[in-house]
Amino acid sequence: MSTYITGSDTSVTTEPCHMPCPNIIDMEAITSKQQATALSKIQELKDQLKQSQLDAEASNLSKAMKRKNYLARLSIKANQLPNRIMRNTNENL
């Protein structure tokens, strides 16, 4: 049997809970090993989140560099276009 907390801002009481409550954690029953395991898992999840954020940022930077290179190539082609038009015009005359 677990206990749960009820009350308002001004008073708090604990009452016995006769129903299974899987989401309620009995803090007294948690051992220090379980706490250490939970903290370790939390840190692992934080590290995974940070790594996924770094991976996403690296991917975005990679995409940006590819776009920049593509735009640079287009710019070079655009700058060469008048010369090509003049060559083609002179060849067709």
C-alpha cells in the first residue's frame, strides 16, 4: 500500500492509497543505487540530446556550405554567359 498527497496551498495531508498507482513514486523506497542509475540515465539522455543537436547543426552547416558552393558555381556560369553569347553570335555570322 502506498500513500499519496492531497490538499491545497494551505494544508497537505497524506492518505492511504489502496489502488495500484504506477506513476506515483515512493521516495522512501528508492535506494541510492536506483537514484544513481536514474541520474546516470538522465545524464545519458542529456548527452544524447546534445549530440543530436550538434549533429543537426553540423548537417545544417554542411547544407549551407553546399548551397554556397552551388551559388558560387552559378555565379561563375552567369559571369561567363555574355562571353558565350558573343562567341556564338560571332560564329553564326
